[in-house]
Amino acid sequence: MFGNNGYAGTSVNQVVRHAGVTKGALYHHFKDKDELFRAVVEEVKLEVTQRAADAYFAAAEGTDPDRSLRLTCLALIDASLDPAVQRIAVLDARSVLDASHRRHIETRYEVALLRGALRGAMRAGTVERQPYVTLAHLLSGAINEACALIADSDDQEAARAEVSGVITRLLDGLRPSG
């Protein structure tokens, strides 16, 4: 329901009616609508990260870690092209969740995946050695902003191509010099 109607367009009454539960049952598990929404955002982020991880592991088979890192970043963007994912995890999450909650969720999912991809690329020598945890956070921020630019765009296909090009150029800048 959050994916179709957005946070503001989804009431607790609609949720309990759709789920076939009572308000008491809902409030037994969630303090309020905000807490329910946080749980939904976490679930969506888990699914997005799992799709990207699947792409990463498929790409890692018989290819270089640099290519795997690139495909992981693009897979995170592509997984966020779904309108329901955009509504929940990109648009409404920014207005409903405070920055610390968003950062916590991103750290558990996208940052964790990116840390592994960056560590592999650094070990292979295709990305210059540097603090990979910090880099994973910064790269996650860039990817999340790319997803927001796409979601806000009137031409999402063109926006996706544009942000993918920029992300690719950012990754090119991580290669060792010389």
C-alpha cells in the first residue's frame, strides 16, 4: 500500500483492513504508522540489496572485481527503478525517516554490500587502496542521490543513463594512478 499510495496516502485503517488484522494486532507489533513504515523501508532495502548482491555474485564469476563493483553499483540503481521501490525507499523515506534512521538502514544494506565489492577490488588492485568503509558510505550516498534524481525526473530512462555515466566516471577515478 505504501508503494502504491505513498506514506501520506496510506492510513492505518487501510493497512489493517488490507492485512485482515485489527488495529490492536498492528499496534502490538508497531508503535505507530512511522514504525510500520520503517519496517517496510527495511524490507524494501533488503530486497534491493539482495537483487544487487545477486548481480554482484553473478558478475564475480570469471570476471574482474572492478567490473563486479561497477555492476553492483548499477544493479543498486536499477533495483530502485521499480515505482513502488522509488515511492517507499527513495521518495517517502526521505520525508518520513530522519537522517539517522536512513543512515542506519543504508549502512545495514547498501553500504555492507559496497564494502565487500570495494574490498575485493582493492585486493585485486583495480581500486586504489583507501579507507573502504568511508568510501562505501560515500558511494552509497552517491547511489542514493542518483536514485532520487531518477525518481524525480520526468524522463527516468534518460536520467538513469545520465546518472549511470556519472557513477561510472566516479568509479574510474578510483583506479590506481600510474
